[in-house]
Amino acid sequence: MSAPVQARWTRFGPDTATMTGRALRLAGRDPDELLVALIMPTLIMLMFVYVFGGAMEVGTDYLTYATPGVILLCAGFGASNTAIAVTQDMADGIMDRFRSMPVASATVLAGHVLASVARNLVTTAIVLGVATLIGFRADAGIAAGLGAVGVVTAYILAITCVSVFVGVVVRTPAAAGGFGFVMLFLPYVSSAFVPPETMPGWLRGFAEVQPVTPVIESVRGLLVGMGSDGAPAVGLGSTVAVALAWCAGAAVLFLAAASWAFARRSR
């Protein structure tokens, strides 16, 4: 390894921290994005509970049932905005400046990933805060609560890695923004807001096997000890294992693909 390259990778940790701070500052300078990130979780929570909740039969209080789904819905949407930020970096010419500096290019992507995780954990806290104010109560102990935070963090990390890949391969921020609609769609076709048993057979099959469902079931089971049918959660350990496996697989696959595509475009 040549001396300049070795110097870049020696500073990988500090440079990643710098790029993370940069990504957070850029997000903070966009008042529209910041406002949406703070207000949208509240509006979605209130809409599902007070507009749709009265018509839903889920075997338990709808606020208790829907809160884990709203958490993941908002986290997925927030993480999808990372695609736009990465695309803007690729299009604005800032990468030319970074290449002239002793900075490992991978730290740019790592900074976006860590900033997204930090921002969306704050969004999760907002959703839980609003839910608590209107009556949600988690029955989880400390261990289960930490487990739920871990699953949500893994989900945010996985979705962010997918977003980073999208941001690298598309050419315009508008195209990257379309990814947010996909991420908003997936939780709806899962056990987030209604039991899959109430769906048509062809849709139920997809809802039961798609990656978001075990993540939601894990968070719901850890927080309130409940399954998708409103009954006590059964086989929670295996559900959590499946959820974490999905998240880990997606994170590794798409981050590797993003790094490869990023290196090709940077050249």
C-alpha cells in the first residue's frame, strides 16, 4: 500500500466523523427537510389513530397495535432522503474536491449512513413521545426495550444502505426522491396497520414474507408483547432473528454495491 493511500485509511475514523458532521449540518441547513422530519411523524401518528383507528379491528387498542408500524414508516421515509443527499454530492462536483484531498472516498458514504441513523433515531423518539402523550404504553422491560431499539436501528441502517446505493446509481435528486415512495409503500403491505389475515390471499402471502413484516413483528413483540393478531407474541426469538438477518443482509449487500458503484462513478 502506497504512503498516500495508507495515510488516507489511517484517518478513516476521524474522516468518517467529519463527514458525518457535514451530513448532519447539511440536513440542518435545509429547513424544509428538517420541518418534515419533525412534523411528519406526529401527523402520521395522529392520522392513523384518530382517522383510521376507529374503523380498524385488530383485537386490541389500535394505538398499541399501530405504533410500531408508524415508527418504521417514518424511519424508512427519513432514511430514504439519504438517497437525495448522496445524489446531490455526486452531481454538485464536491467529489472532485474530496479527491484532491487525503480523504478516503468511502468516508463520504459512511458519513451519510451514520448521519441518517442518528437523524432517524431522533424521529423514532418523536414518534414514541407523541404516542405516549396520546395514550401508548409499552410493557417492555429494560432488556426488551433495548432490544426494540436495536431492531429499529438495524432497520434504519439497512434502509439507509439501500438509499445510499440508489443515490449513487441515479443521476438526479428527483429520481432519488422517488425511492421514498417505495419505502412508504412497503410498511402498508405488511402487518404494520392491519393483520395480514384480513388481506386477500395473494396479497397476504406477500405481506407475510416481505422483509418489513418480521421487523414490525419484532418491535411490536418486544415493546408490548403482542403479535399481528393482537394475541400474545409467540416465537419472538425466531422472529427477531429473521428480522436481524434481513437487515444485516440488506445492509451488507447494498453497502458493498454502493461502494463499488461509487468507486466507478468517482473515477
